[in-house]
Amino acid sequence: MKIEIARAAGFCFGVKRSVKLAHETLDKGSAFLYGMPVHNQRVVEKIIEHGGTLVEDNPYAASKISKFSHLNSMDEIPQGSTVLMRAHGVTVQAMQKAKEKNLNIVDTTCPFVTMVHKQAKQLFDDKYQVVVIGEHGHPEVEGIRSYAPNALIVETIEEARNLFQKKTQYYTNDELMKEKTDEGIVEKLHYPTVPKLGIVSQTTQSNDHVQAVVNELMGKAREVRVFNTICNAMHEMQPGAVGLATKVDTMIVIGGKNSGNTKRQAELCSKYTTTHWIESQAELKPEWFSKSKYVGIGAGASTPDEDIDDVVNWIAKYDKEHNNVESEIVRPAYVVH
């Protein structure tokens, strides 16, 4: 059996940085984790074991962390304590509240997310109607929206299609001829109902999906400004996994079930081959590989190398025991971290 790991699978730079900052902080003493630092239960478990206390007040995120006990509000953090802000970023209000409580803030927000915050604020300050393409309720999306109070969240193409209904008033040629200026004629003829539309996206969205939503929104405003806010890791990771999925007969995608980017990777791969989304090697089933000759391994941006290695070793062991052969293991020539 051939086992190939997709290009750029596993920890991205932002996650690696957040986890490193968390453990370095906890080396000095206990701390509170405002939100799951990253969306991987095994990684978060290690951070909690190191001395972190989880605080989660985002309903979307809280619904996905039943494995961990946690505080429900920043109000429960004692004044003067150390608090780590999640890699996905936090709202303006949460950061302000932490400062008012005199908390020692360790901000582990991914630099790509911080850039989206600045761009969303720029669009809002420049009087654009801001649209954020992303998952409703996701902590990253809620953080972005807080920097542009007028922001609307669009998750699907259908939502984009239903946004900003077009004008239904029509004019005769005689009525148009009465207009004294070019601007007046254009105002009557131009359908869009929003003067200025500014668009950003959740950093882990797929390029194809963002393009499709933007295309749907293009006719909704006279002026449209789009910031490409998909992070570098997604530009590498998702195409790498999908490209591999087109060649293999079985695809395994590893990552937390609360990880949006892992979910999208699994959905994309499933369009091309049989795909199984797992959190760890404990979920692997022998029947998945009984007829497999070529297995691909993809992983989300919050998946540590040891999780990937565990899966590869399990499949290789299966191949040895059932087929009496040594698996051919192919690792990527480079990995984007």
C-alpha cells in the first residue's frame, strides 16, 4: 500500500505560534485560556494539563467542547490574572473588558486574523457596508465583526443571493430624458441598492467558496472592495489535500470536529474519493483499507504532527499484518508552517 501525506498538512504558523506562547506562559505559572487556543482537543488537553483553565462564553464554541469543563464568562477570572487570547482572535469588547479587569493579556491571535481585524475596521471607517464571509457564530467571525459594527455575516451562496434586494422601480425613456445630469440617469438605471460594499472573509475559508460568494455580491453595489483574507496556509493546505484526493482511492482527513478548516478540507476531498474525517487514529477502521492500494492523508491547521504520525503508523501496521508488505510512505517535499 502507498501512503502519501498531503502538502502542508498539519500545524500552520498561527497555530504553532499560539501553542508555543501558551506553553511558554504556563511555564511561568497558571493562566486562563479565553476560548480554546486552537481547535484540536488533544492539543488543548495538553495546555490544560500544563496549568491552563478554559473560559468559553461563545455559544458556538462552547457547544463543541463537552470534553472539557470550563468557566462560562470572563467575569469569573480574578482581577490581575494572566489570560491567553485564542489564536482565532477575540472581540473588541472582550479585549477591552480584559484591560478593565487589569488582566495580564497574552495575545496569541494569529497575525493573519489580526490583519483581517484591521481591514474590516478600515472598510467600516471608510463608510463601506461590510460583509464577512464565514461561519455564523464562529469565534473568529465574531471577532472580525466586532471591528465593523455594521458587518453582515454571509456563510452560503444562497445567503449572498438573498442579500440586498434589487430595486424594482423602472423608468420610461421620456422620464430619463428629463434628468439633467449623467449621475441622475445612472442613479435611476443602476440596480444595486448599496453604494459601497466591502468584503473580507474568515481566514480559513476555501478560495473557491469565497470567489463564488463575491461573484454573487458583485451586482449588489456600485462600488465593491474585496480584501483577500484567506491565510497562506489555506492557499497551500486545501489545494494540497484536494490534489492528493484526485489520485488516491481512500482519503483520511485528521482534525478536530470543531475545526472549520478541517471540515472544509474533508468536504472538498469527498468530492473526489472516499473520505473519512477523524480526530485520531483511534477512530480508524480496518474495513476502510481492505481494498485500498493508495491512501492519502490530509490534516487541518490545528492537527499536530504526532496525530498524523499515529495515523500513518496505524495504516502501515495494518498493511504489514494483513498484506505482509512494507508500506511505501511518501512525505511532502516541503511543509508550510
